[in-house]
Amino acid sequence: MAEYISKHEPIEEIQRIYCTGCNSYNGAMCRSCEHQDDMYIIEDTKAADVQPVKHGRWITWDDSGFTKCSCCNSEYYISDLQVVGDSEGFVGFCPNCGARMDGEAQC
């Protein structure tokens, strides 16, 4: 699985550790020390197109045969979301908004 980081964190860490005495750090690049190339490489790296993972849960009410996503409120027939062998019995994500259905409703 790919891992993603913020570009700014490693640059700030390089600046904090190595650029303490040069006083030429301008917020993105160090202009005078030997770590300038490291910061250019990080800044020039193309950013991945990612979005934060949403966490939700399936909300089931009465015996109507419906359930809905706690994040986007999209409703589905329970039979359309059931997965044989799954511990919870439903798919692990919302087909509409992509929220991971791990029981941590954070939406």
C-alpha cells in the first residue's frame, strides 16, 4: 500500500535539524547550506492526488430492508450490500462517497 506524506513536514525537519545556524531559510528552500538540494528535490516532487479517508458506519433501522451511510446518508437495500463471509455482513465501504465502514463514524 502506498504511503503519502506532506511535503512541508520533511522540509521543516531538515530546516530544524540542519539549518539552525545559516539563517537563510526562506520558508521553502535553504539558500546557502549543503541541504539546499534535498529541499529542492522534495519541493519539486509531484504531489499525489489523494483525499483523507472518511470513516463511517451502516445505519440500519426497523425491518424495512434499508440501511444508510452515516457520512452521505445514501440509502441502500441491505441485500445489495451483503457480502457472504464478511463478519459484519455488509461491504466495507459506501458505494456513493467511499467512506470506510469500520464503525468509526467521523463524518
